[in-house]
Amino acid sequence: MSILTIAFPAQAALPVAEAFAGTAISMARPLLGFSVLAALFVMFKPLLVGLLRAALLVVKPRRTLEERTARRTMQGVLMLNRLARDYEGTQPALAAELRAIAARGN
């Protein structure tokens, strides 16, 4: 006996001859279940989003400020070196200047 039997007691009271009504009620049960589930998801969306974010922080913790700053600096150095390689054939002075800036770490 499921919870939805309590919601639709008419199906248990139907005689066997009225199969169409029983079929209609049995088709309405999953629809009602999905709509209740969707309503719960909508109502508890902030809670569910918070739980998912907390689970994400457990799996992949946020980097510290120092780690984020170091990563940003390293990306800048790599970008400057990439630009220096691009300009090396046409403007060697600019490439040398870019490498000097990258060596400072700014």
C-alpha cells in the first residue's frame, strides 16, 4: 500500500467493470507524484543549492588568497612570455622588454 492510495481511495472502491476509471486514476498517480516532486524542488531550491555548494567545497576546497594571487601572477608571466615568443621574429627589442617584465613577476 502506497501513500498515493490514501490520496486516491476511489480506485480501491471501483468495481472491476469500470476499468477505464481505474486506468485513468492509475495514470494520474505518476503525474501527481512528479508534480509534488517538482513543487518540493522549487520550494527547497535554495536549500538544495546550498547543499550542493557545500558538497563541492568538501570535494574541491577554495584556494587561499595567496594561492590565487600566485596563480594569477603565474598566468601573467606565461602570457608575457607567450607574447615575447610571438614578437621575437618581428620586434626583438619588444620581446626582450616583455621577457624582462615577466622576469620581475608583474
